[in-house]
Amino acid sequence: MNATVQIGVVMGSSSDWDTMRHAVEILQQLGVPHEARVLSAHRMPDDMFAYADSAAGRGLQAIIAGAGGAAHLPGMLAAKTTLPVLGVPVAGKALGGVDSLHSIVQMPKGIPVATFAIGAAGAANAALFAVAMLALHDAALLQRLQAFRSAQTEAARAMTLPPQP
Ligand code: RP5
């Protein structure tokens, strides 16, 4: 039997996957039950609302939503659910992701979206933030998060630079 999915990772297009896979990889690495799917605010609005309406009832604890351009997916999900929504701006070709960042971060008062950095770092950090929230009530997950941090610290300490002339 599958564990109850705790984190939903959704994105506006399959073209967002190369960015959003960084969130999924973190969740896989830290053993968080999750799901990932395309869910477009503009191309499939009814599906987006159905997803938001059913998310809490299915046991989800947060939704990570990535989109590019006129990136309405995170904000419209947040409008339809009280679950935490973590927004990831995906970089498009025309405006480099600043358009997506502004679309996601400038929410009206009352409907929050936690907005992360543009691109892969934002996707990974959204997943790490979701893990940190879940770890408040999951000691085993907290241990895995701490081990992840320790490994990252050791990797940084082991970094070297090219020989200097
Ligand atoms: C947005 O439009 C998606 O999130 C994607 O970033 C962007 C382009 O989508 P495609 O035309 O590549 O499907 O809705």
C-alpha cells in the first residue's frame, strides 16, 4: 500500500519539468511521499480547482507549484485551499523568469504564496522548506534533513579551487 501523499508538486507544463524535477529529487532523497503532475491554470482551470479542492482531504500538507510567464498557478491554488502553497518561478525564454517571479510573489493581502528563487535553486529550496515544515512533527524526517545538511556542509568544506599562479 502506498503511503499517504504528503506533498503535491504541480507545474504548468511538461516544459517546467527540468526545473521542477529538482523539487521532486529532494523529496525522493529525503523519503517524503509525494506526487508530481502537470496542472495548468490557463489550459486546464477546472482541473486546477478540483486539485485544490481535494488536496487537503487526500492528506496533502503542502503544494509546491511551479509555473512560468503569467504564472497564475500558485496564486490560484492558494485562492482555493488553505494548505500552504510554495511557488516556484520557472524561467521562460523571453524575460528570464523575472516575469514569473513577479507574477507569483505579488499576491494580494490575504492569500499568501511562499515564493522561492527563480529556477532550480527555488525548486530545490521549496522542497527543503516543505520538508522542514513536515519535520516539525516527524522526528525521523528531521534526522534525515539534518543528515542532508551535514553532508552539504562536508561537501562545501571539501571544495577546492584551481591552483593559483
Ligand atoms: C506556463 O507557460 C508554464 O508553466 C510554462 O512555464 C509556460 C510555457 O508552457 P509551454 O508553452 O512550454 O507548454 O503556463
